[in-house]
Amino acid sequence: MRLDDPRLATLASAATGMSVIVSFVEESGDHRLFIAAALLEDGRIAHVHRKLYLPTYACFDERRFFAAGDLLRAVPSRLGVGVGLAVCEDFWHLDVPQISPWTAPDPRQRLVLARARPRGDERGRAGDGDVWRNLIGHTPS
């Protein structure tokens, strides 16, 4: 959908008094398709992130159908912190959580990951929790 799609506007209008993240396929003005995530706040689209890294391995062939985004940034949010968005494969690349504005620990910045997994492991479990925590340098307390 385009950013001016009434369905997206309806979702944004429902985000009054809260912050909501939705993911969708965005059609740009020049008709390219992007895998995207949007931060909706106070009735408006506050930020849109276009997926940077498009996998082309195993069951994935995203680059065949989608264009890649070219920017990762945090934006001010109603939460009082800067919010950046990443989509699935973006976070598997170590440069993403470490590039500006995440180059140093900053309690005023948050990177939110929107992801889906097409299948689990051989037992049907998603099982990525430990891997994700290791990528972001989180040690459980």
C-alpha cells in the first residue's frame, strides 16, 4: 500500500495516545515495492523504515520482488526516546544495532525489531531468543 492508503490512515488514527508499530508492503511513488515498518503515534505516521537487507537464500528470494531501503535512523517519539525500526533480516547484520544512533549505549534510544519467521526448527520452535540476545549484547539477569 502507499503511505496515503486509507487503511494505513485508519490504523494511524486508532493510535491515539499510544505508539504502534505495523509492518506492510509499501508501494513507492515510482511503483517499487518495499518491505516496511511504520511507527504510528497520535493519529499519524511518525516514521517509516524500509527493510535494508533482503535475503536471497534458503526459502527467501526477497531481492527478486522488493527494493532495498537505504537508511536507518531514530526519530523522536511520544515515548520520550528516539525510536528506530528494523525489519527481520536487518537485525542479523551487526552493523545495524551498532550504527548511529546506536554507536554507544544511550538510554534515550530504542531500536525496535519487526520480524516473522516462516518456520521453526525441527521441533517447530522459533528458538531465536538466545541468538537475538547475543546479537544485541544482552545478558539475562
